[in-house]
Amino acid sequence: MNGFKVWMGASLAAMTVVGSGCGFQRPAPKHTDAPGYYQAQSTKIDYPDVETPLNTQLLSTRKPLTVLDENDIQFEYLTLQDAVRSALQTSKVMRDLGGLILRSPGAATSTYDVALQELDPRFGVAAALSEFDATVSSSTFFENNDKAINNQFAGGGTRQLVQDFLSVQSQIAKRSATGTQFTARTVMEYDANNAPGNFFGSAFTTMAELQARHPLLRGGGNEFLRIAGPGNVPGVMTGVVLARINTDVSLAQFEGSVRDFVSNVENAYWDLYFAYRDLDSKVAARNTALQTWNAINALYQTSRVGGEAEKEAQAREQYYRLQDQVQNALSGRLADQTQTNNGSAGGTFRGIGGVMTAERRLRLIMGLPINDGKLFRPADEPIEAKVVFDWDSSLVEALQRRPELRRQKWIIKRREKELIASKNFLLPQLDLAGRYRFRGFGKDLLDQGQDIGQFDNAVEDMFDGNFQESQVGLEFSYPLGARRASAATQYAEMQLCRDRILLAEQEREVVHQLSNAVSEMNRAYAVMETNEDRRIAAVEQLDAVRAAFEADKASLDLLLRTQQAFLDAELNYYRSLCEYTLAIRNVHYEKGSLLDYNEIYLTEDLWPMKAYQDAQERERLKVPLNWLDDKIDREEPVTYGEYQQNIPEADGRAIYTEPVPSGNREAPYDDVPRPQPEQAGFMQRFGDEEEYEVSDAAEMPAEAGDEAPQDFGAPIEQTVYTESDESSPVMLLDDEEPELPVAE
């Protein structure tokens, strides 16, 4: 009873220690009576203390160019080929144009994905092959036994057995490709006890044996093991064939991601091209409206016929309306632009415009600094020639080369292999097993120099081969009903049927998308020709109406409407050019030849090695995230600080300023000075020297300033009206277009 009490006390003490060790201890807060303590604690946000490379390039990003910048902007011409090359060279992640990397980073594709699939410790190729690795194992156990035995014969002549027992076992096991399990094992046992019937008071027993087990029905065969692996559970398959198919699926997904990435580079490039054309056209229209306003204003100032107040206001409104369009065309608005899967798989052209926004978007997907004080300008022109695709060859190519279809076909191949392996589980378990053993017995383990006869030492006795044992037999087992194996087989059959149906629907969708792409290409070409004829007609109409207006045979309202019609025709022409170019690209996208179209070729290399080397290099360059601190707090490895949400200016992270009202905005409308025409020549330099190059049916001036007659008024000084200092306008731009640098 006393021993039982001691054991209970020790057990309770152990439970107390374990319970206290597993509890979550929080230090007692200090000054808990302070007001707002619990509110402050509940609004703290912990930030993880992780180590990441210091990106000095992002920290040195320059201020973005905006529509309010007055400094000269430098241009750099960029070809589409250079844009694609830069994007591929700088991309470890297949960037998108919709912010997916922030919303769902796990869904983004990177250059590590194929290597991760290859190195997956559960379903990768290396994991599947590891099941056939040779395994070395060893065990050593010592026992001290002191027990009473009811049967004297079972205790070797004693009813109170005292024994010291040592067992040492080592083995190497290897599974072959056909499923045979080979095992080579050595066993050494030491037994010392007080049994009076023992030959020796202590003795050694040694054994060396070879064992083999081969499945004859279930779980056997080279094909089954390559598919399902050595596991013997229905529905759980980790064979090397399936592992390799998983890698092929990942390769098809990677190719599709690269294709979408290149497609988005083209989308951003042609968006920028149209943004420049949109800006050029609106600058030219704005300058024409400015010259018209100059002419009407000159008549208005001298109270001559044609310079009535309503006409001057109408011309002025036309100018400011176009000036508003110029400012928006230069800066752009944050709206969804052309990107993959926005109506068509490759991307439907949006034509929203905005040079600066579109240029930053192109820099983002190219992997270049977002802002560097320069503006890229596309050097390539859209396609104008008629392109014809052979429908039959395009159809066959699409059904063969689309990565989505190839991915689904790999999945079907995986389902077929799984069905073959699942049928094997319906067979009974019948294994052929064999074992051959050499035994040895002796007073000592090794020769001690004492010749006591046959059992001098156990090792020598084992090698003499006096005691040999063998065993051969069959083992049979079979679950009655085989419900799990039957369910796994039916499940594999239904999975195969489902994936085949999905492939058929995917092929229908590919044919549908290819049909739309070819139809869209032809539509875009027809519309482009129509808009070119419309543009020529708009030029002739503008020249005729302008001449009639100068001869007092046309009204000002007709002239302004004609100018607007010319702007619409100009923009529609360039929009149709971009639509046609992207429509040709989309045909290549739908038939799976977009990478060839851009001269991009993928090769399968040693994915794990390359990815591992790259990861090692990044790990070597890692620095703490809180690089601004001289010391790193290692006492709290999970967090590096707390963000005080309820303190607006804590740590200088949030600064609130009150808006300063403008004095001029509070003045009555009649007191606000009205800008004069000579103060309104904004952003002249964004005109394009070649923007009026059309067919031979009509000729247009090369400079926007040459559109209006020279006698419409005095030369216009290019200044900008400022609200803060009305008396000293700031010189902004010259009449001359700057010389743009040529791309290297």
C-alpha cells in the first residue's frame, strides 16, 4: 500500500509538471489600472520578423511624371521585341496586369513552379523513386528481467527467473522494380540467467539471414509499381510514372502562363502606342481649336463682324474641351485596359488611352523601374497588310498545340494509369516468401583463446555452417467483398470519363475561340480600311470647310463640328489599327503558336538544380526586413514591432494635414480673370511628326500648327496660366517639337 501511495504521488507530480509546461503563459500586464490599456492592446498589429533581400532599386524609385510636370520629358523609343525580351529576362514571376500578385499571390505562376513539382516530397519524381532506395536500420535493446514463473519447466528449472538479455539487430532492405522485397539481416543475442538447466551461465546466439518476398498477384509487376508505387492502399498512388505526369502537367501550365505573360506584354505595348496616337491627335485638334479661337478673339477684340461674344465663347469652349481631353490623354485614368481574358483569351483592345499610365503599366510588366524620368515611346507600327490564315491547318494546330488541351490530355493519361493500377487491387494478395539463415551459438561472442569444444564462440560456430535453416511458403489474403478496391476502381473509371468529357468540351471551346479570333481579325481589317477612307474624307471635309469659313461661306458651328469629326475619324483609324494587330496576335494565341510568333522557345532543363541554385543565391543575399534598425530584437522572433492604429502620428507613419483653401476659389465668378488665347499652348511637343501620314488620296500638313491660316492672329506665345501668379505666366513649351533620342 505504501508503494502504491508513492507511485500515485509521483504520477500526480508528473502530471502537474506536464500541465504547467503545456500552458500558455502571458506576462502580467503592468499598470493595468491605466485608462485605455486594454483598448490600446487590442488595436496593436504585429508584423512578422522575416528576412528578405533589400531591394535598393525600389527604394530609389523616382517621383512619377504627371500632367503638372513642367520639366522637359525625355523620350526613348522601344520596339516590341525589346519589350518582350526585357520582360522575359527580368521575370521570375509571370506578371499580370490585374493586380493578381497582391490579391492572390498563391495563384501567380513563377519560374519555380515546375521545380517545386519535381521536388515535391509527397508526389514528386524524387519522392517516388525514394520508395526503392535501400534502407539500413539497426536496433540495440538491453533487458533486465526479474520475474516469478508458475511453471518450473518454463523457467528452465527455476520458478524465480533473474535474467540479463541483450539483443543487437542490423539489416539492409531493398525493393526491386518488380516488387520483390530483399532483406539481409544479422542478429546477436546475449542471455545470462539463473536457470539451473542452462549449458552455460551466459551464452551468445548469432544469426545471419537472407529473406525475400515477392507479390504474385496484388501489388506485383513492373507496370503496377511504376504507376502506384510500393504502397498497398487503393486510391493512394505515388508511382514514378504519375509523378512524371504531374511534372508534365506543371510544364503545360507553365507554358500557358508564359504565353499569357507575353500576350500581356503585347497588350501593354499597343495600349501605349494608341495612347500616343490618341494624344497626338488630340493635341493637333486642340491646336487647331486654339488657332480658331485666336481668329475669333481678334475679331472680338476689335468688335468686327464674326467676332460676336457668343462665337468667341463657343470657340473658347471648344478649345478647353479639347484641352481637357489632351490632359486626360497625357496622364490617363486608372481603369482596366487591355489584358488577357477580358473578353477574349488573348485580350480585347480597350483603347482607353493615357500615355503616362500606359507607360508605367508597360514598365511594370517589363520589370523595369516604374519611374526613371523618361517615357518609352513605341517604335514599331501596327500591321496594315492583310493576313490570311488557312482555316483547316489552323484548326488542327489549335487542337494539337494549345497548352490547356495538352495539360488535360496529360491528366487523362494519368487517369488511365490510375485505372490500370486500381484494377490490380481487385486481385487477392498472394506472396511468395523465402528465408535462409545461418545460426551460431557459443559461450563467448568471439574467440577468447580458450578451447572448450564445439561452442567456444558464437561467431565461429555460425561461419562453420553447422546450423542452417530455410523457409519457403505462400501467404494469401483477400477481403471478402473487396469494397474499397471496387470503389477505387469505379472512382478511377468515373474520373477518367469525367476528364475525357472535359477534354471534349475544352476542344469545343478552343474551336469556338479560334472562330471568334479569325472572325474578329477579318472584322478589324474591314473596319480599318473603312476608317482609313473615313479619315481621308474627314481631311478633305476639314480643308473645304476651313476654306469656306475663311471666305465667310460657312458658319463657325460647322467648322467646330468638322474639327471634332476629324478628331473622331483620326482616333477611330488608330484604334482599328491596334485592334487589327491584336486580332492577328489573338489568332496565334488561339491556335497555340503565339510563342513561335514572338520567336520564344521553351526547353526543359534541370528544373530542380536551376531553381535550387537560384534560391541559394537569394538566400545568400538575404538581409533583415527591418533594415532601418541597427539592432534586431531576437527575443521576439515572430514580430518586429506593433502598429498603433489609434495614434495617427505614431512613429511618423501617418501624417494628417488639413487642406489649405485657395484664395482665388473663394472669389466671385466675375472676378476670376479669364485666360486669353495667347496663354493656352499647353503640351505642344507631344505631337507626332508622322501622325498625318495617310494614303495618296489626300495630303495633310506635317505640323499641327500648319493647319490654320497664318493670318488668324499674332504668333502664340506658349505659356501656361497659373492661379497663384496671374501677372507672370510661366514659360512651358516652345512651338518647335523637341528632337527625340533614338533608341540604341
